Amino acid sequence: MTAATAGLDGKDAESIRVSTGGSTVVIAVEHRLDAVAGQSLLRAALDAIETQQPERVEIDLRALQDYDDDGAAALAACRSLGTGLAEGLHYRTGRGPGREALLVAYQDADDTGEPEALGGPA
């Protein structure tokens, strides 16, 4: 597996790590997922999909220590980026903040299943 920081710099490079193995891109989110880190996550996912054209993207949240609602919303927004992938976009979680962030991200889904982070009604 090769690793990179997807053109990220400073704090973002420390909290968002991108690695590739075969046709899968793994984006690991570490430390805190807030609005700034969430935007970095979206950029990293979009960059990986456009430049590497993987079959599958996995967002690894197992090292996440903290998040806020804006960071959680970025997880739902990332989901739409994976709709065109052969194997889709998936999350790696365990107990703790990563799983909690996913639950928060998807509790705001409207009746059509469109997450609020993607512009659905609040």
C-alpha cells in the first residue's frame, strides 16, 4: 500500500492520510473531525477518485478522537462521491467517536434519504 497526504499541508496532513492498495483507496481520519478537517476529507476523497479512479474508497475512522456536527456532515457528503465507484464508498469504524460521527451524520437524513449535508432540507 502506498501512502500520501493528497496535497494536504500543515494540520490537515496530520489528520487526513490517503493510501492506495490495488484498486482501493483508504482515507484515514485521525484526531479531530471538524469543519476544516471535513473539507480536507472531501478534497482528499474527490482528488483520490478523480486521479486514481479506484473501484472502492474506504474512510477509516478508527483513529478519530473527536468530532463536531460539521465534521460529521462531511462524512455524509463523502458518500455521494462514491456512487459511481464499482465497489462504492465504505467506512471503517469501531466503538467510539468514529461510529458516533457516522450516526450523527445520518440522523439528519430527510424523507428522501438525502443527508442534510448534501443540501437536503434541515
